Amino acid sequence: MELIEQLKKPLLFSGLNDADLAALASITVRRPFRKGETLFSEGEEATGFYLLVSGSVKLCRMSADGREKVLHFVKPCETFAEAAFFGNGTYPAEARSLEPGEVFYLPRQGFMELMGRNPGFAFNLVVSLSLMLRQFVHQIEELSFADVTSRLASFLVRRSAENSTSFDGITYIDLGIKKGELASRLGTASETISRTFKKMKDEGIIEVQGSRVVVHQMEKLEKLSERHE
């Protein structure tokens, strides 16, 4: 029952009934992972996809000059690597853990057989991939049209909605990632991120305390983020 309850949570399986979820559970493999472990590498044969149960995973690619570009930070209850069902049959990016956790592995062959017997599986997969496409289109627009300050402000505003506390009008945001990874995600260099943080601090908008950002002027931060939202 615990396995079925976990499988109900991601968008990809949200439209399935109990019988479908039981069939899905029959092909699901639980896999724990360590911090820094690579779940799969870019170009590796795509044998299935994953559901993150706990921990944190980043999807990244290496540029021609050897720089890492973070495409997405996977959160618990999200599925990833669904692209294994399409294209050339290889993973388009690397998946690396940021902390210990567990995934459910859904083998491609078993899932394809379930889709063949139940169109609901195929429909949910299309919906999930469509939402992911929107997410990546937004990321491309952000990298193409927004300056680093507005990108960083947008990230902080979104992060504040996910993991923050407020007291006396001040918001405390847990970044959740290192500055180097944040720079990669925003398509810039670590030095630029550091300068941008300093600029926003000098303007009295934020203050950086290790892995935590203290927002003194949320309204100003939101205005900066609206330049490309």
C-alpha cells in the first residue's frame, strides 16, 4: 500500500485508478542512492525513467568548453527522464544526486506494455511531457531575454514560495543549492552571481547568510522579477 500511495503523488500518474496503480507497482523497482551518485549519464541507453521519492537530484549537461549546465532540480514526487520513451533511445542529460535519497525506477519495457493495454498511461505521459516542455520553454526565455539580476530575483521569489519563513516583514529563504549550481542554473558565472547578490545587498533588498537569503524588501524583489515573468 505504501508503494501505491507514493505512486499516486506525481502528475504523471494522477489520473490512474487503483487497479492501474497496482499494475504500475508490480513493475516498480526501489533504488536508494548516495550523495554524489550518478543515476544515469548523458548518452547512456535509456532503459527506463524515475520517480524521486526522497532526496534531491539535478539534471545537467556539459558544454563544449567543459562547463556544467543545470537543466533542472528534481524535487520529491516528481518524475524525470520520461524522454527515454522517445528520440534516439538515450538519456539526453546526466542525473546526479545532491543528497542521499531514494527513487522508484520504472523500466521502459514494462511501462510500454502497460501503455499498450491501457491508453490512460499514454495520455498521462503526454500531459506530463507537455508541462515539462512549457517549463523548459520558460527557462530558455529566461536565459535569452532576462538580465542576471532579474533571473536571480525570479529564482528567489519562486524559492520563497517553496521554502521560506517570514517574521516581522522579513522573509528567510533557504537556497537549497550551492552558489555555483545556482549560477549554472541561471546561465551565468559564479562571480557574476556573487556580484549580483552584493548589488542587491547594497540596495537593501537582501542579505546573504551562508545558504540562506534574508529578504528585507520583498516588493522590490518581486518588481525585479517581473521584468521577464
